[in-house]
Amino acid sequence: MKIKNIIFIILIWIFVVGATAFAIKIYDNEMITYDFSVNDTLPDGEGKNVRVILLGGQSNASGCSRDDYLQKYVSEEKYAEFKNGYENVYINYLSGAKRSNGFVKCATLQGEMDGCFGPELGIAEKLHEEYPDEMIFIIKCAWGGTNLYDQWLSPSSMGKTGGLYKQFVEFVNTSIAYLESKNYNVKIEAMCWMQGESDSFSIKHGEKYEIHLRNFIKDIRNEFRKYASRDGIAFVDAYIADNPAFWVYCDLVNASKKAVADSSNMNVVIDTIAHGLTCDKEPEGAPDLAHYDSMSGLKLGNLFAIEAIKFFD
């Protein structure tokens, strides 16, 4: 391996560990907010049934895929579509410390890092293609560098309920309350989950991932059961990148995801490895190995939507 590549990996490690430490500091200092405002941006729903997709996790959910590379690889027409957003797909997002403060058209540049986007863009693209005449809402609450072991820990795991779990529930409930106030009849079709990288650093975290994920899914379904569609809320998960030099126990985390997906016909896990998603191309010459490249970030969202749609009534 070339010296510059080794240096690069070390620098990326420092970045990821630093981001994780920052996320833990925020959590420990109880800096997570539970107070959300929702600007009045939507027309009256007139009692229409609307589909809702939830999106949560860490940085590959909150959004760290680069918009400048996306613009480079897609046509001018397609990029204009991404930039302008979709008339029938709206999102209320809390991406780390960034927030929309209400429902806006789902578009690029809605990620946690400046100049970035998350899976919501690919989700919106596919939903718009398949359901151009329906109003669909995405509710995204995600935070980079965070773990399921304690920060997202749900009540059934019997530890101290994680601050991010509580924040997610409050954010979703606040968002849905607004939709109901605008006379929309809400049905949550699916939750999409892109998380696990931070739990792959520690064998202690990795060994608990399966049981914590099972409990998390159970508790999410219980929290929002009154809004569930006829068959219930589908849970669409995704493998973390297969990079044991970076995500040390990635195989353990991914095996846990598969076991949970195999346990219920309402659970799915996307094999991001088999689908060829990459984290080693961008920026050119100095790739961000922790986050999906632009076209892979877009594809991840497409795959989330494809799986979620299978559960639509």
C-alpha cells in the first residue's frame, strides 16, 4: 500500500473517531433538543390519505454524499430535477444540527454536511417516478457518528433510553401532528435505517447489535402503531460498507442485520455490498472512506424506496 494511502486512512480514522467523540459529547451533555417548530408550509390536505416514510440512522442517513460530484455524473436535466425538488414528495428533516423546520420539497443539499445529501434524494426520485399523483412525506431524523448501543437504545433493551431514540420519536410525532393539523390522513408505510458503523468499532457494541436492533424495531412499531398501514410498518435496513480495516466488526454488524431481517416478513435488509455501493471514489485522490460516494448515496435511496414500495397497500 502506498504511503500516501496509509496516511489517508489514518486521517479518515481521526475524522471518524473525532466525529463519534463529538456525537458522544453532545449526547452526554444532553445537548440534544426535543423542542421542534414546524413552519406552516403545506396546503390543506382535505382529508387525503398520504404515505409517510421514516428515515433514521447515522451519517450515511443524515447525508454526507457530495452534491458537486452528483452534478458531475448526472445530466443537466436530472440535476435540475434534484436541485428543484419534487412537487409531490416533501421532507421534514433534522440532519445532525441542520433542520428544515417544516416540510419542504425533497431535494439535494439536505444532508448533515454542507454541500451534501442523504438517501432521501434517491427515495424521493423513485417515489416520484412510481407515484407521481400522490403526496408523499419523508420524516428524517439522523445524526452522524452515533451508535445503537446507547444513543439510539430503545426502551425494550432495558438500559437508559437513548437520547437520539427519544429525539426521533418526538420529531416524528411533532411532524405527524402538523400533518394531521393540515387535514392529512397519515399512514406510515416504512422506516428506512442506515446505521451501524459506530457499533462496528467495538466487539461489545457489535455483540449486542442484534438484540438492540430487534428491540428498536419493536419499539418503533409500538410508538407509531396508530399510524401503521394495514399490514404494519415495514423496516428497511441496509448493510454497512464491507471495510474491516475501517469498520472493524462490520461482518458482525451485518450478520446481525441479516438475522433480524430473516426473522420477519416485514423486515428487509439491503445488501449494499452486492449492489456495488462504494465509499472510495470521492473526493478524487483523497476519498472519504466513511461515506457513500455520490452515485452510491443516490442508489442507496433508490434501493430503500424500491423495498419500501413492496409493502405499500
